[in-house]
Amino acid sequence: MRELIRRRLHQQEQGATLVIVALCLIALVGMVVLVVDVGGLLLNRREMVNASDAAALSAAKSCVLPTSKDTYPDGLIGAEQAADALAGDNSNGANVTNPNNIIRTSGCDTAASGYVTVEYGANQQLFFAGIFGRGQGHVTTDATAVWGPPGSANPLPIVLYQNSFNNCKLNEKIDPTKTCYVWEDNNNVAGSQSAFGLLDLRRDNPSKYGWDSNAGAGCSAPGNSSKDGPQAWIHNYPSTDIGDLPVNYPAATYVCRIAGFQQSTWSELDRLKDDDDSVDHNDAEDIVYFPINRCEETVPNANVGGQLRPNSVLEAACPETPGQYDIIGFAAMKIEEIYRKGDAGVSGASGACPNNATLGTAGPGLYGQGGWNLDSIAIAKCGAPSAPPTITGLSITSGNGRRMITYNQCTPTTTTATCDYVWDVSTHTLSWFKASTRPGADTYNVHFSWTMPGVCGIPPSNSASGHCLVLLPVEVQLGGSNPGAGSPDSNLRATKLCEPAIAGSCGAVPVPNP
């Protein structure tokens, strides 16, 4: 009897073990699901958060610009495309084919303050959750970015002209992978001056000088002590004595121009070049901020702003030399190199084909067939080291003395009985328009000038002491038209992420909290 009871108890314990093992397996599968599938979902969500954040900022930067200027280096145009491009760059799984990833926006391409909200989703394959009937998960994230007028910055005392930035296109989307250049020179605006774009950053007496000075201030120059003066401000950059300086855009921010200190100032500026260190190439200490001058094509209305004439409240249309600049924003840049006009490779090369550069009849074709390639002529006969990008002053003659014939160039869109040859500016080739103007055995004198720009294009011809800054744009903020109310915290990029559910996060931009 006792043996029978013992056997039955043993069988019951075996059944209990099976139950325990089954429960442990369920728990183990649950933990695997948590670790593998839920962990994968969390990682995917983190990636999608980055994708949505980047997409919102990219869309906001697109919205800051008018449509005509909203062009990417790769040809993408518009906020939706800008958002999708950055979302895809940050997450391979983000669904960028949805044409409506921007779910809310206000003021895009039309106002200088507004917001944009994006939402992106991504599928996630679940490996173990399929046991419970869930073979695929989905992650959705959203982000909101706002834009507004520029804020403040601790800038260099060197101005950049809005309309004379050479190949740095401040009014368009910048390419952060390409450098550009700007000339600072004592004749970079009309009228003699020796300012080299130097600004007075002092703020203690706006009635007489400095940043945000009164219109028509006398602009008495600073000394060059350990605290005041452009040399000291650059030497101590970013100077705690200067601190962040505001702009009043769209109202004017008048800043006095100062003369002198040119050599010492530019010597100090060499210290701020990008050190290109291998550990942290994008280190923040290499980024410097340049104030940008409002430089209108015509004299703006008094209530709009614009640079002023010396000791006057009269506005000065660029390129007239101002007494006070009107600063409208900042450009965050890295200084890659600083050249003087006489440095090797800066000035490039130039030359001309003289009158005795005669050519035989083998080159031109008849009625647009074939033609002379002036690049080849410039290299073979006129001293050009390679094909010149710029050819000007083209003329063609034949014969000499009383028998001299001057041939007429056709206009780009019109060929008439009075013109003789067509000049293709893009390919540097010319061909005859009329066979009758090409007497078979004659030779032709082809005259033109060629120019090979240096690393800084073509230096100013009327100054021997210009300086060229080779810059890598980081971010640019220019004041736009009709800016409206915006967050002063939007800073130099005029864009920032915000969370509508958190009071004050979006500043003065009225973002709804759905």
C-alpha cells in the first residue's frame, strides 16, 4: 500500500515538473521577445526619432527660403523633398515614398516665421513575436521645427556684404561640403576707405559709436587696448567682453565702420583658421560668426533700414561706402585659408591674343558647320596654360590697311543679313553664319582676352592690399522680407526643434498641440 502511494506521488511530481518547465519556456520565450523584438523596436524607434528630427529641421530650412531659391545641390526642391531626403539619410527603413510626410505646416515659403511638423513610419520584422500572432511591428515618430528672425551671436568685427559674396550664395541653400571665397579689401565698395570691413563692437555709448548705435552717430574710432579694438577682439575671440550681440531685424541694427588696424587685425585672424585636427574635424572652436550687412540694390525706404552715409541719417545704397552698416544676420563659417593678393596662385593668370595672331582657313566651317575652338587657340598661340574659363573682347578681322575687313558677331538669339559669325560662349567656339563672308584663301585675325582665375577668382584690380577669405559655410541666416513675429531663440540658423506640448518650447511661434 505504501509503495503504491509512493509511486502515485512520484507520478504526480513528474506532472508538476512538466508544468514548471512549460511555464519556464513561456517566460524564456517572453524574455527573448523582449530582448530581440522589443529591443529591435526600441532601436528602430531611436533611429526614427533621429530621422524625424533631421527631416523637420531640413523642411524648416526649406520653408525659410522662397521657392525660387529653395534648391539643393542635388536638385531637390521643396520642403517635402528636403524632409524625405534627410529622413532617408538617417533611417533606411523610413517610409519616404509617402507624399504627405509633412502633416502640419504654417508659413512655409511665404513667411519668415512659422512651423512644420513631420511624421515618419518604418516597419520592423519581429522574429519571435510571431509565436503570439505578431509577425511585423511598426514604429511611427513625429517632430516639429520652427523658424523665426535671427537671434544673437558673438561675432567677429568683420562684415560680409550681402550682395558681394562671389561664389558664396547667402540667399540660397548652401552646400556645406564646398568652400567659397570673399574679398575684404579697401576698395570693395565705391569710394575710398581703409576700413576693410571692420566693425566697432562696443555697446557702451550708442550715441557716439559701436554696435546698435544711433542713426547718424559720429562713430569715433576705438583704440586698440587689451579689450577694445578689432585686433584685441579677434585675439580674444570669442571675446567675453563682447558677448552675444543682438540684431533688430527687420528694424535696422546700425554698426559703425572703423578704419585702420588693418595689418594687425588680419595677422590675428590667421589664428582662427580651421585647424583640421584628425580627432574632431568639426570642433566647435573652429566655427566663427560673421555679421552680414544689408546691401540693397536700391536705396530702401527709411522704415525698412539700410546702411547709412558717414555722420548722416541718409541711407547709402550699396556699393557706396557707409559710415554705419545695417546688420541683418550672421553667417557661421570656418576659415579654411587667408590669402593676400600677392600670394602665389591667388591672382591666377591672364593674357590676350594680339593683332598678329593670324590663323589659316582650315578652322572655320561653313554656315555653322565646324568652327574655331578658342580654348585651343589660347593655349597654342596666346600663352594660356590650359583652357581658360573666361574669354572676352572677341573680334575677327582679315586683310590690312585699306583692305581691312571687320566681321560682325550675331546676337545670341538673332542672325541677320548684317552679321557674319556665331559665338558660343559656353563652348568657346565660333562658326560662320554666312558663307559669303568667308573668302576662301584669306587668313583671319582673331582677337580676344583670356583669364584664368586663381583660388579666389579674380582679385580686385584697384587694390594691392586685399585679403581673400576661403570659407566653409556652416549655417547662414539672412533676414527675409515680412519676417513677422518669431522666436528670438531660433538663433543663427533661424530653425530649431520644439515640442508643442511643452509651454514656451516653440517660442513666439503659435504651434498647435493636437
